[in-house]
Amino acid sequence: MKKFMDEDFLLSNETAKKLYHDYAEKMPIIDYHCHINPQEIAEDRKFDNITQVWLYGDHYKWRMIRACGVEENKITGTASDRERFQMFAEALPRAIGNPLYHWTHLELKRYFGYDGVLNGDTAEEVWNLCNKKLQSDEMSARGIIKMSNVKCIATTDDPADSLEWHKKIKEDPTFDVKVLPAWRPDKAMNVDKDTFPGYVETLGGVVGRKLATFKDLLAALDERMAFFNEMGCVNCDHGLEYVMFRPASDEELEAIYQKGLKGEAISECEAEKFRTAMMLHLGAGYVKYGWVMQIHYGALRNTNTNLFKKLGPDIGVDAISGRDSSGALFQLLDAMDQKGALPKTILYSLNPNDNAILQVAMGCFPSEGVRNKVQNGAAWWFSDTLPGMVNHMISYASLGVLGNFLGMLTDSRSFLSYTRHEYYRRILCNQIGIWVENGEYPDDIEYLGKMVQDISFNNTNEFFGFHC
């Protein structure tokens, strides 16, 4: 029997062990998609206790604790941080096979030097150990980033954001990790949401004029895009429920925009026309600045109305959509390509059934001098499990070129989540090792080691142009 989480954790063969320990383990990290708060980096926040850094805002953990029947007050309510931590510790042992179990213990081992297991009985010991360690300078926000060997972080930022905290980080000579903004224009595209009129007013205030027409909105976004570019942005992201393609005339788009400004009901067809026009326009801007475009789709958001009304979005009640976006996706990419407005693109679907579709899409839009201009991104959200990652890798390798893959990202709000890169790299090395030891690929360790390093770091660095 193997010891739990020893140095060869998840490495089941000798090739895997060599690839990981000799090549992957020491590679730096680029976290090109996350939800870290740049203010906490600028101010080098210190956390009072492990609950603050671990459980605040972590909907993965909230979802798991709720599944064990714990009352909401002890998850997101007024319960003390110590009590919240106890609820997590008591629920965790039930989560066998869940990546949360592995992530939690990797974080305890790497950041706090704890080699035991977390459960209800050890919660007090772990609470005291972690809280004591969190008081040291090396466990501040910046300290954790440096300890994790992170070279570059791209946050998630709205076009109306002032980026003041990014500016402060950029001007601080004491911190040499790149922290770049990443453009997330979802609020500007949600013409069918009741928040749209207020958002347009906010964006107008930022650019100093009223956005009376659809062309005014596009001009304001162009202005903000130029500002983001000046601030070092090379990356954008669109969170879509599904991918759509429904072209419309200028007159139709203006009428839809005016309805949205007035808060009038917008049909699904009208919303699709508006979002299609926005994607085509913004795509041209991304090409102009050389940005990478990410599209995340396939999530059913806020499925529990009662919890959404009580707690708001991103609280652990989202689900996987089974809606087919394949036809519209290829139409959208092709329309962008025809107009010379298809940027480097990374596609993610929350539904693992879409993996093959996205991996086939990679071969449909080639570009000279670029390895896979269109990429399928890492297994996302409900799919970034051990079997989810393995299935994603096998499919990616079967239908594409695995050596071109961009590797892992955290997609997290937690400063301790960088061990997800280690988790992914171990799984990657193990899968390659299986192919080698099964005689499916030559035992060329030097070449494979370079490939593992490329997937871990180098491909991302080159694809985005981070120059790390």
C-alpha cells in the first residue's frame, strides 16, 4: 500500500516519476486566469486565520459542506471563523475521490508543513498550526505568490475598472511578479439583464460622456480597451451561457440597445444578435492589440433562486448546461476569421461532452507561426478532477497536438490554490508515463521532459507573450 500523498503522489510508474521530479516540479507558474483581488496584492494582505484565506469566497468548499447538511449560517453566515473551519474539517473526510480532498492536503503540506490529515478531530491542531504560520511575513499575499514560484498573474477586471491597484503594483519596485489586468466585458454584453442600464451609465461616467447609442457604447469600450492595453493587458475573457451566432443590421442593433437602456424586455433572439455583434467588434480589437481571447461557456448560473436572492452569485449553486453550441461556435470563429478579426483563442466548456468538439476546432483555424491559434483550455470547474483531467488529456492528445497545450490555471480566488498546478503536472507526467511504459511512445526522456516543461510553462509564456 502506498503512503497517502508521498513524494510520488499520483505517479504510478518510473517514467512519470522521472518526468515530474527532474523536469516538471521546479517549473515556474503563470496563472493566466484567476479571480485574485489585486488590491490584496498591492496592500500585501496578511490573513488573520486559515478560514479567511481558505473558505471566504470559495464556492467549491461551500458546495461540499452544504452537501453534508450543514446549516448555511455555519458556511456563509454569522458563525465564527473557527466554527466555519470546523464544519469544513468534519465534512472533508467524506469527500473521497473529490479533488478538494487532494487540493486541501497539498496546500497543508506545501504552505504549512503539515503531513497529517484534516478531519474533525485534527481541526484544532491544524487551526493553530496554520494561524501561527499565517502571521509570518512569508505567508502574506505576496509571500505566498513568491513561495509558489509564480512569475505572472492575470486577474479578472471589468472595462469600467480604474485599475488603480494594478498601477500601484506596477510602480512598486519591491515586487517583481507581473500582475496584469485581464479584460472581462460580460456586463457590457448583458443587454437582457436588469443591471444593463446602470452599467452603461457607470461606463459612461468613466469615459466622461453619455452613451446614447450603440455606437457610443462600442466607442467607449474601444477607449477602455486602449487603456487596458497601456496597463499591460494581453488577455480577455468572455463568460457566456452558450455560444451564439446571429448577425443583425445596424438598425436592429440600435433598436435592441435602446430597449436595453430603458430596461424593457429583451428576447433571446435579440440578446443573441446583440452579443454576436459585440463579439465580432471586440474580436477585431483583440487582434489589433494582440490579445488572447478566452471564451468560457456551458454554465447554468444561479440555479437555486432562494440562495441567489440571499447570497448573490458565485456561491456554489451553478450547474452544467447540456445546450449544444457547436454550430454557432464554428460560425462565430469563421466569421471572425473572414474579417481578419480572429485573435488567438482559448475555448472552455463546462460540459466535458464538448471536449472533442473544441479539440477538433483547434485544427480548423490554423495560423502560420502560431502553435494552435485556437486552443482548448484546461479542464474547467467541475471537470478539473483527476479523471476529468485524464480524460481531457487523452482526448486532446488523440484529436490534437498535446505538446502545444497551455497547461493549468487556477481560476481561483484563493492565494493558496497554486498547488493545483502541481496536481495537474503530476497527472500529466503520469499519463505520459503510461503511454511510454505501454510502448505507445518512445522512451525519449529528454524530449518528453522538454514537452512537459513546455506544457507546464513555456507554451503559455509564448502564446500570451508574457516574456517571463
